[in-house]
Amino acid sequence: MKPTHVKSCHSPWPELNYESWKDTLKTLHMWTQIAGKIRLRSMPWQNHSWHTSLYVTPRGLSTSSIPYQNGLFELEFDFHQHQLVISTTYESPKQVGLYPRSVADFYRELLDSLDQLAIRVPIHAAPNEVPESIPFDQNEQDRSYDAQKVSDYWQVAVQTNNIFQQFRSGFIGKCSPVHFFWGAFDLAVTRFSGRPAPLHPGEAPNMPKEVMQEAYSHEVSSAGFWPGGDQFPQPAFYSYCYPTPPDFGQQKVEPSQAFFSEEMGEFFLLYDEVRKAANPETMLMKFLQTTYEAAASTGKWDRKNLER
């Protein structure tokens, strides 16, 4: 199938209505899980599962370079041409088309393409962090792909990535990359106080408890962007900390549109509030900074030695 071409939105912050692309999002979520699991199995372990994540690129989302035998390979979701590109050190690239097709069909073609490149990476072929874990080779129900909606989401991811990178630069303690976690389909950046944290309960659907506990083995303040889900059908920026001091949610944060969810235990700023703001970049940066300050202050972090 020929690549699909779509027009870029004139606004750097396009409309992103969950209901209008939720079926596409669910399909794309599963496709990114497949690529992410291939990276997970191929990369040396890094703390907090950082070896599993994807990264925003000028064209979409990428695994970045993955070591394999005497070379490297990379899987990149190209949201310009709407294809998954498999690049290797020694062979010509192969492409797997992104269009309305089932997860099972995509999975079979991707594995076949890797096999033709002599890349064989066995994975746990079922999704994580979702309530219904249908094996990839059996998932015929998720089969939507709206190229324009995906392009719009990716444009938001680019804008968010750039601001997160700027926010990250103000911290000299341990800090994660700005990276995309395919488990929950969110783009995130996490700061660390440097101190161990209490044992995490490790509760997440279809996720080993030990993985969650290692991810939260040390005190964190984490922020991210999530495109929404059936239980919360609005794209939003979030910020939380672990452990969560009792007065964390009572702290004053900016902008005024931000709110604290007692149920979720974190601050939220709806994407639409940012998109419609006179200066979206400034609004989002205020949210990131003030929610971090809420975590660092209530958690008694050593801010003098952690901040630039």
C-alpha cells in the first residue's frame, strides 16, 4: 500500500479530540507496544526500564539504535510517510505500512520483515498496562488508522518534547530522558531526589509487580503528556510524585486552570487549556515548574544541590 500524505496543521498545537480518534489511538498503542517490546528484549537493562522507551524524532517515534550481533537496527514510526521503517547497519531499509489494518496483520508483517533481515527477537507477544491483554497475533478488533489524527498527535508530541527538554535542563540531579513509554502511551520526564523510596505496591494491569517496584525504587517527581482514555477521555498534562506527601495536593500551582485529582493523586492541566492559551509554551512551563516545586518542597528535597 502506498504511503499516505497528510497536511500539517497551521497551528503548532492542533486540536486533539479523544473521541474523534480513540479507535486509531488504541490500534497505534498496540503497534508501539510491539516495537517497544522488541527494544526491551534487545537492549541491556537500564534502571527504571529506561531501556524500553521510544523517542520523539523529526518524523515520528523511534526505538533509537538497538545493538544486534555485530551491528545495529532501528524501528521508526514515520508519521510523514505513515510507515514503520526498519533500518540496519548492513541491509537496505524495509517498510511496514501504517494504514487501517489489524494489530495481528501488522504484527505478522513486522516479524516477517525482521526475519528477512536476519533479526530474530522473541517477545512476550501480549500488551502490558491495559485491562484486556489480547495477544498481538490474535488481535483483529483494533484495526483503525486515521493518518491525519496521528499526524496531529505527533505534532503535539513534538511541541511537548521540546518544552520538556527545556524543563529538564534546569535540573542537575538524576533525571530521565524525555521519553515515550508505550505501556501507557505517554511522553514523560522524571526527576529524582537521590533518596530511596518506600516499596511501591506495584499495581498496574498486566504488569509484573517487580517492574513497577523497581521503577519507583527512588523518590521521583514526574510529569508527562497523555492523550486520554475511555475512563478519562481528554488529553492532559500530568504531574505526580512518589512517595506522595499528605500536603502535596494542597500546594498552589500554576496556571489557575490546573487541578489536583484526589482519586489519581496527581495534578492535571487539560491539553485544550494549553492549546487555547495566548502563550501555550509559557503556560505549560509554569505547570511543570510549580508542580515540581510542590513535590520538592513537601518532600523536603535538597533543592540547593539539585537545581541549576
